[in-house]
Amino acid sequence: MAILLTMPSLSPTMETGVVSTWNKKVGDAVEVGDLLAEIETDKAVMEFEAADEGVLREILVEPGREVPVGTPIAILAASKDE
């Protein structure tokens, strides 16, 4: 089953965020706690860690693009075959 990863709210006042860099590529295995991306908030650059394991199937938001909190940014699949 695929998991939709959304722009997290990394601070109480965060309304939008910018993916500064992706630390994983499409096809990479992902373990719980792995650093997926660095997210720029209105105040700082923060780490976005994986809460689930699987394979990064698709990146939906390229670095530098500002999106609202809750916007889908990537898809994590249970396996490479999914």
C-alpha cells in the first residue's frame, strides 16, 4: 500500500514550506527515522524524517517550490514492485 507524504507542519505558525533538498532519490529504500528532505519554514531549515518504511516511489514537489502545509510532496510504497 502506498503512503502519501505531505508537507509537514514543523512549527505552530507554519502555513507553507519549501523543500530545500531531497536526501533520498526515487527508488531508494527508506527506514523509519531516515532523513527524507530538508524543509525551509518561515523561521528555519528543518529535517523531515520518515515515519514509515518503504521505497520512495515518486517525488511530487521539486526543491525550491513553496507549498501549503498538508500538500502531497512524495509517495512512499511498501516495495519496489508497488
